[in-house]
Amino acid sequence: MIGTPNHCRKPAVVVIGLDCITGLQTARVFARRGVSVVGIASDPSHFGCRTRVCSRIITVDTNSPALIDCLNALRSSWAENPVLIPCTDNSVLQIAWHREQLSEAYHIAQPSTEMIEILTDKVRFPRFAEEHGLPIPKSFTLAAPADVRRAAAVIDFPAVVKPAIKTVRWQQHTNKKAIVVNSPEQLYAAFEKYSAYSPTLLLQEWIPGPLENHYTCDAYFDLQSQPLVTFISQKLRQWPLETGVGSISQECDNPTVRQAAIRLFQAAGFHGLAYVEMKRHAETGEYLIIEPNVGRPTGRSTCAEATNVELLYTMYCDLAGLPLPTARRQQFNGTKWIYWKRDLCSVWNGWRRGDVTVGQWWHSIRGRKTCAVFCWSDPMPFLADWLRTIKKAVAPESGQPTRTTETPNVDGSLAGDALPIIDNVAVLPAGTSVNSTSESAV
């Protein structure tokens, strides 16, 4: 990999959200570049906090202003400004709301606060997209029962219901990314249940087509909204099966997706890390924007690194005033990103319903790969992840594995005959203040 010369100064990196896969991956990327990394997490028991690549791991509520107090107190640890990298949507918003005071102490890559709010709000973004002529699915805002009645009368089913923003309240009550509804009755029921967790919901038409029609573009835009690096990938499997998070994806070339992403973020005057999901409509062939994610890395960052595309390091060098790395163009060698635990759940349940054969699974995992959690030089997070799953699969009162005769439906509910669900995955057989800190071994 191309980095900066050893004699160049390397400001530290503060990774917010070490207790998620994206945070763990980000910390590893910079540790490999010889950059000092401090991790901040809400949940110190998370497997990501078992990493050995951080010089310090600090526990604080990353969803609240306590994060800002922590960052202000932490700044005195360095002689020069560190680079601040939030890895969750809520921490992106916290930084945006307090950027005026933080920008004097940290290098931060974000556009205006208003634009961050627009792009992270699934209800406000469709309005922005329509104003700029960007292709999106037919969308409706649901804030009252009357909105539901109007939308149900004109939208084609199936459709998808999403929260405007995944707030802490939403995450406390459900881990669902989206809810598929197949009829007006299911739409009414979904609104009645989920509007209690998010006062405003988004209803979007379902985009027909296989999962392979789903593409993503990760990018970094400089202060002039110029893309210094882009990275395209294609989803191969996800968990849960219909509306889940990618479990395996493959880097690829798709100029249509790349140009759509550049058009979107330049219309927003964007600065920072940007990501957009798009899907090609099976009947019309049109590429439609599903949603953007902004201001933070994504799971595909390590796939970019594995293909010698310095996505995150380009951002770091640009913010720190260092020479940009030369490795910023995709070579399209088909490298895959995989989260083994999630993908085994997807394959098992896909095989059960006849969507995946053993041969297809074997073919899909062949070739060059990078793993979401496993790392030879930093194995503890991977082991802790599986140990946590195994422990939750064992009934504490009996010490025997929990058994069930149910399998997850599209919406995550259970029906049929399969495996227990833990942390939104099927188990395969066999905050407070800076003072609350812990440090990991380097």
C-alpha cells in the first residue's frame, strides 16, 4: 500500500463508534498506516473493543452531548489537532451540531450542518432528490393516519417502511433497517407499531430485481466537492434476506453508479466521506437511489483497502495537509468483502428456501477476500464475536443450547422450522464521561 513517508508527521485519529464493525475496521486501517488511534465506544463489552490496535479505548455515550465533553477534554492529549472520524449516524450528527467548537481542536470533514441533516434524514432526502432531478423510488412521508390512507391508495405493493432517522429510541425497540409491507392492511399495522418509535416514517416503492442489481459507491469529496477517490461495489448476499445489511459484496465497475453518486454529492456541495446505495430496476433498467450515508466510513472501506484503493487514508491526508496517496483508482480484480457470521446466516436460510445451493455458495466465496472482523494480527474481536453468540445461544438456566422450530420472515418475525435468532442473526448449530475509561494493549 502507498502511504506517506516516514519522516512526515502523522496526526492521531479518533475513531468514534469502535463498538461497531465499521469502527473496528477503521481503527485497523489507520493502525496499519502507523497512525496512533484512540477509540471511543458506548459499549465496552462489544467485540470491537477487544482490538489491540488502539492506544486508548474510552467509554462514553456516543449518542449524547457527553461525547462532545469527552472530545473537548481529550484534545489536550496531543500537540496538534487529530483527525476525527465518526462511524455511526448519531455521532455524525453530534459532531455536526457542535462542529463550531470542535473544528478548532480537530480535523473534521463535513459539509454544512443543514446538509448533513438533509442527507441523513430519509424523509428530507427525497425532497432534496426531487428538487435536483435525482432518480429515487416513489416515496411518501407518513406522519399521521391520513398520510397512510393517501399513500395506500396509490402506491404499488410490496413497499418498504423506514424511519426518518434511526434514533436511539428506534434502536432501543427494534433492530430492523426497514419493514416490508405487502398490502394496505400491513401498512396500517406497521405505521401503528413503528410510529411510536419514530414520529415520521418514509414509505417507498419496492424496486424489483435480484440482489445483484444492488450497487454502492463510497467516495471522499474535498472542500471543493471534487471526488478524490471513489469505490464501487455490488451486493451478493445480505442478512436478513430481504431488507438486511450486506453480508458479502464484491468490488466492481459501474460508471452509471459512479456518475450518479458524483452528481448527488456535488449538488449537495459535499465535503467528506460519502456513500450511496442504488438499485437497477429489473423492468425499466433505471438506476434508482435507495439512500445515502454520509460523514462516516462504511463496511466497504476495508474492501477498498484490500484492492489497493486508499479510501480512508486519502481523507486523512487531505485533512492533515499531507501528500495524497497515489493508490486511488480501482483495478477491478473482483475482491470480496465478507462478514462470515452474518453470511452463514444468510446462506443457511437461503438454502432452506431454495434460493442458494451449496455449489453456488462455494463459488461465491472463492477468490480474493477481505474479512469484516477476522484479522490474523488482531484476532480477539473475531473470537469475542463468536463467543458472545455462542453464549447467547445457551440457555443460562439449563446450560443447554436454546432450541426453536422457527425461522425469520422478511420482517424478522419467526415462523416455520429453523434456527434461533440472536443479535438479528441465526445461530448455526454446534455512558458517561471521560473518567469512565479503559485502555487496551497495543
